[in-house]
Amino acid sequence: MKHIPFLDSHTGGEPTRLITALPFDLGTGSVAQKLSTLKAHHDDLRRTVINEPRGSDVLVGAYLVPPADPTCQFGVIYFNNVGYLGMCGHGTIGLIASLSYLGKVQPGVIRVETPVGVVEATLHPSLRGAERRSNPLLNEEIASGKERPRNDMYPNKVSVKNIPAYRHLHHVQVVVDGKTIHGDVAWGGNWFFLVHDHGLDVNMDNLEALTDFSWRVREQLTANGITGANGAEIDHVELFAASPQADSKSFVLCPGKAYDRSPCGTGTSAKLACLYADGKLQEGQMWRQQSVVGSLFEGSVQLDGEKIIPTITGEAWVMAQGEFLIDERDPFGNGI
Ligand code: PYC
């Protein structure tokens, strides 16, 4: 029987399953090299922890690995039901909030090496002293001795300064079921196709139509040879709409056909790069992106020479902690 510890969190409704200790060694190379080793030799662990019967299509996994970059405290590799991700915004917010819960990080800047570059997370302090003192429920808990040594008041708000984002192609025409739509191809740590003129309601009661349409957009991108830079597959589709509560609302279809419950950190980064390219967003200006479930990320861009550096802020909540038991006799022990 193998025992694999895990910690589950969600960021704006989108889950992240963190595996803090791998049961094998990935060597001393960069996180990108560690990802190659994982793909070649250990893909069964991805299926074991993320797919049914332990997981579902919705989950994103995160392996905590040692970084090679000496300026980083952690390395991380994100994965899902069909493969691996370059970066993951909601996942990084979940990772840092989970490490905060475990008492492994304090408020401040934490540098994390991903397969596509280094991101800089800032863990914001939680309830400050005065707010803690004026919180009657918390005071009651402390007075009754119920506050536990584990960090139940763990800081959970995180800003992620992402790798540079950019628009690769502008206003690309695609025909889906006889309907002509247009989208931008942009990089935010993963490849996205961003569509506005889809004509669909971006609402929870329209999820089936949104999923179906986005999937067919993706198929048309492949059929027409529309790719990211260097022929990279565009595996995320974003449908945007207006929102009374935010600057924009989006439905994001992930590579394994599940939709992102969060506003998608890498997708929001791609969106910010397009807005900046269109002159609709200035450096430092706040953008509020809402997900189809109603959760919010705040984002802005900074310039580093010609490079557009997005920062995304959100909150994550730890939900469960435990240990997977993998029984060699179980026919579905490594997932379905
Ligand atoms: O937040 O970047 C993100 C993300 C990618 C896929 C699911 N969430």
C-alpha cells in the first residue's frame, strides 16, 4: 500500500489538489526538466490523484518540487485530467494559501519556479491585530481556548506576478456551425483563444451550451491550423461577456473539457495583455475579472521594457487534508 499525503483548496471555486511530497526522485534539473521526467516515467501518479475514483475532471493538481533556481523557495508542476499545465494562476493562489495553512510560508514575497518561468507570489497578511481584537467571534474562540495551534487564521489572499503575457494573433476569424466569430490568440502561461462575439449568455444555466460551443471552437482552431507561437496547441478557450459586478465576466474551457470555476489566472493574464495591446488598459490600472460562477480576480499589468507583466490577486481556502491510500490489488487504484 502506498500513502500519498494531499491538501485540497479552492480558489474562487476552482479546486487545487496539492501533493507536497512525491514518492520518487525527479533529479536536480530545472522544474521544466522535472516535468519531462514526470511525463516520461511517472504519469500514472497524475492519473491516480486527479482522475476518478479519487478525483474528477474539474480538479487541478500541483506537485511541490525542489526549485533549481536559487532565488526561488519552491518549484511547482500543475496538471489536470488530461496532462500538464505550463502555469496556473488559481493553482498558485491555492498553493501559497495551502503552504500558509501548513505554516510553511509567512506573509511576504515567495518566488516559485514553474516549467514556464519564475512567478512571484505575495501572501498578504490576514486579519491585522486591531481587526482580530475587534472580531467578537474570534475573541470568543480565543477566550474559550478553542483556537488551535494549527494556523486556522492562515493568511489566504495572494497576488501572483506572472511570467510575461502577450497577444500572438489579433482578431482571427473562425467559423463554428456556420457562425463566424473572432478571437485573439494570447499567452498568459498557457495558450488561450479569447472570444467576444459568440452571442451566448455567460451564465450558470447555460453551461452545457458554453462547453459545447467552446469545444467546437477548439476543434476549429485545430482543423484550421491556428496555433500559439511555434505551433503550440491552443488548449484553453475563453468566452467573454459584460458583468454588472466586474469589468468583464468569462467562461473558460480547460484542456480536459471541464470549465474553470475561477476567473482563470493565466486566462486573465492573457486578457490583460490583449487589453493593453488595444490601449484599453493602462499600466497599473485595476481590472476585475469575474468567473461564470461569480468569483472575482483583480488584475493589473506592469511593464518591464517591452514585456507585459500581469499580476492577479485572489483568495483560496483549504478544504481537506488527508492521505491517499493506493492498494496494489485495486484494479482502479491508478485511476480510471
Ligand atoms: O487559473 O490559470 C489558471 C487556470 C488554468 C487552468 C485552470 N485554471
